[in-house]
Amino acid sequence: MINSYQKIAIVGTGNVAWHLAPALEAAGYSVVQIYGRQPEKARALANQLKQGRIKTDLDFTNSSARLFILAVSDDAIKEVARQIRLPKESAVVHTSGGQPMDTLTDVPTQQIGVFYPLQTFSKQRAISFENIPICLEASNKEMLDELTKLAEKISNHVQIIDSQQRAVLHVAAVFANNFTNHLLRMSEQLLHDRQLNTTLLHPLVHETVTKALEISPAQSQTGPARRNDQKTIDHHIDYLKAYDPAYAKVYQTLTEHIQSISQE
Ligand SMILES: NC(=O)c1ccc[n+]([C@@H]2O[C@H](COP(=O)([O-])OP(=O)(O)OC[C@H]3O[C@@H](n4cnc5c(N)ncnc54)[C@H](OP(=O)(O)O)[C@@H]3O)[C@@H](O)[C@H]2O)c1
């Protein structure tokens, strides 16, 4: 039988832990312990909480927590799962979009799951959980019900998503967020290197995202690739080859893909 998840321990002190721990506390849960392999980082997070204590080893045998949230780097989940020691009748989740639930099979409990907040988190940026989709998975229905109760206390968008679906969601999220952000960075660099003010692009960036969300990305596409304007495309590629061949390669790949899709 699963106890209520009223008391929670968080393993990890990175971007997700930094936002999730206070959000859980604000929703009425007790974050009783924060594990960090660097005590000063655990202390910084615990200082944000009413009662969180820091922990620098993974032996939680005597912990009062019943839910353990592993908010550690993807490639550390398995290692932490192997090392962690838990009290009886406890449950463990990880917060990764890219890792399947069975990454946790080595934890010393049958109660495993995933609590994936589908958003980009950085410590330096405040964010409200209310509108963040939380994608849940659990090894059994009882645990899923408990996780759902908890997730619904902090978010209005809770969804049950299995490991295979989450893998697809994660790829899509990489395109939507990580690649978009990288392209923004590249475009800023182009302006910056010619002493142009990067804020010139801000209205365009806002309208791009707003329009894509309102009328769909397929209907929103404009530009030389969409128009098959080969003269302009060649001109851009010549400029970029001289600027940085890696930029030219990215431009060419995206252009060819837009052209192939536009012709369908
Ligand atoms: N950031 C996002 O936007 C986001 C969004 C949704 C889900 N996620 C997922 O949430 C999880 C955490 O992401 P994050 O962005 O919070 O990562 P992060 O900021 O890079 O923090 C990673 C945390 O894991 C700890 N860690 C790394 N290797 C460890 C090990 N071998 N043993 C113990 N602790 C270890 C780090 O400790 P040190 O500080 O000592 O290195 C740090 O506390 C990941 O699974 C990620 O995929 C992230």
C-alpha cells in the first residue's frame, strides 16, 4: 500500500529541483530533504524552503519522506537509482522526458514512476507551474492516482503519458525549444558581429511564435525557402560560407527541408 506523498525528498539541486521544490511546498507538501552531492548547492535550495534539510548521502532509510523525486541529470538517474536506500513503502520518480520509466528498475522499491514537467527551466528565471504540462507515468494504478493528486495541486495540465509517448514528446520538445533557441542564438550572433542591435529582431521573434501558435506553423511559413526564391537563397549561402561554413550548413539543411515540405 502506498502512503500519501505528503512528505517528499528531492534528489538533485539543479534547474528542475530549484523550481519544483518551492512549488511543491507552496502547494502544501513538505519537502523534508534535499540531496545534493555539493552541500552548498543543497543548502542554497533548502534556504528557499520553510523546513527542508540537506542531505549529502543517498541513505534515506530513516527518512520520513514517502516520495523521492530524482531530479538529476539523465545520465545519473541509473547510478543514483542503484545507490539510493529508501524507507519502507516509498515511491521514486524521475523528472526526465528522455529516459524511460524502467531507468529506475534498480531502486529498492516496486513503486516507480515519472514526473516530467514539460517546460524549460533555468535557475535564474522564475516560472509558474500552473500552466506547465506535467506528464505522469507509474508502475501501478495506485501510485498513478497519488501522483495525479499531487501534480494537480501544482498544475492545471496533468497528463498520463507512457515511456514511448514521452520519448516522442521529448524529441518534439527538443525541436520546439532547444533548436529554436539555438537558431535565435545564431541569428543574434550574425547581427552582433556586424554591430547591429539584436533587439531589432524581437518583434519578429514574438510574432513568429504567436502566429505559429494561433494559425499553425504550417500556415505561418514565409521566406525565401517557402517561396522557392533560389537567387536569394544562393546569396545568403554565399554570405554564410564566408562568415562560418557551419552556419551555411544549417541554413542549407533547413532550406531544403522547408522546400521539400512546401512541395508536398
Ligand atoms: N532543465 C529543464 O529544462 C528540464 C525540463 C524538464 C525535465 N528536465 C529533466 O530533469 C532532470 C534534471 O534536469 P536539470 O535541468 O535540473 O539538470 P541540472 O540543472 O544539470 O542539474 C542536475 C543535477 O543532477 C546532479 N547530478 C549529476 N550527476 C550526478 C550524480 N552522478 N550523482 C548525484 N547527482 C548528480 C547535479 O549535481 P551537481 O550540481 O553536483 O553537478 C545537479 O544537482 C533531467 O532528467 C532533465 O532531463 C529538465
